[in-house]
Amino acid sequence: MFRGKFETSIDAKGRTSIPAKFREVLVDTFGDERFFLTKSSPVRLGDGAVGYGLVIYPYQKFLELEEQLKDGSGLGLSLAELAAVKRTVLVPAVECTADKLGRVLVPNDLRKSALLEREIIFVGMQTKVDIYSQAVWTKVCEQDEQNYPIDSPALAALGL
């Protein structure tokens, strides 16, 4: 599982290094060093604003996601919603492999959509990794504080 938060940078050419722990998880847990990098689902930032990050999906997990979205049956989405999800997540996806130093080139269109300029954050989200600009990550954390289900019986049952 992908766990933890790692701060790093992205250079002007779009190169960044995937944290070593995350590269290990790709191989040890998911059995493949290949992954897909794509645009995230929109993240609500409050006041009606939305932001985007990027997502790293292990190779096989992304293929499973593609299959689930193929016809969308059982997802409860309208045709327009399904098409929007496909255009947002599947269309911009690129297959990647980090080089021997763990570096990967983030395509320009993905960098622009996620507002990645210099300081970026890799966030382990169990079966995927989110990537945010520092500014968007700060807003995501602020919104998470508002969205956190403080009095949730389900979370209490988990000991949270």
C-alpha cells in the first residue's frame, strides 16, 4: 500500500523523482514498475472552487479502472457523467516507467492542469498516489478539515 506524504520538486522541463518508497510499492505490492500518470478527479476546494492534481495508478489497477469504465454498467452514472469521467481521467493518461534514478517526465498538459510549477507533494492513498502543487495541497487539507466526519459512528467503530 502507498502510505505517507513526500515533498519534492519538479523542474522546468517537467522532470520529478518518484519517492523511493512508492517505487518499491509498485514493484513489491503490484508486481510491475510501470504505472499510469493521469489527471485526478476534481477536488472541491470550498467556495465552489475545484482544483486538480495528478494520480499515479499501478499499471494493473489502471487497466482494471479502464475495464470498469468501459460501459459503466452498475456505476450509477448517466452517459454524460460517464463520458466526463472518461475524458477527465482516461484520455490524458500516459504509461510511464521511472528511470534508474526514479525520475519521470510529467507531460506539459498534465503539469498545467495540476498547476505544478516547483514544489509538489506526493500523497500515498493506499492503491494510488496523488500528486499536488503545494498551493492546491494546502487548500485540499483545509477542505478536508471541513469535510471530516467528526461524529461518525463508522469512524468511531474503527477507533478514529
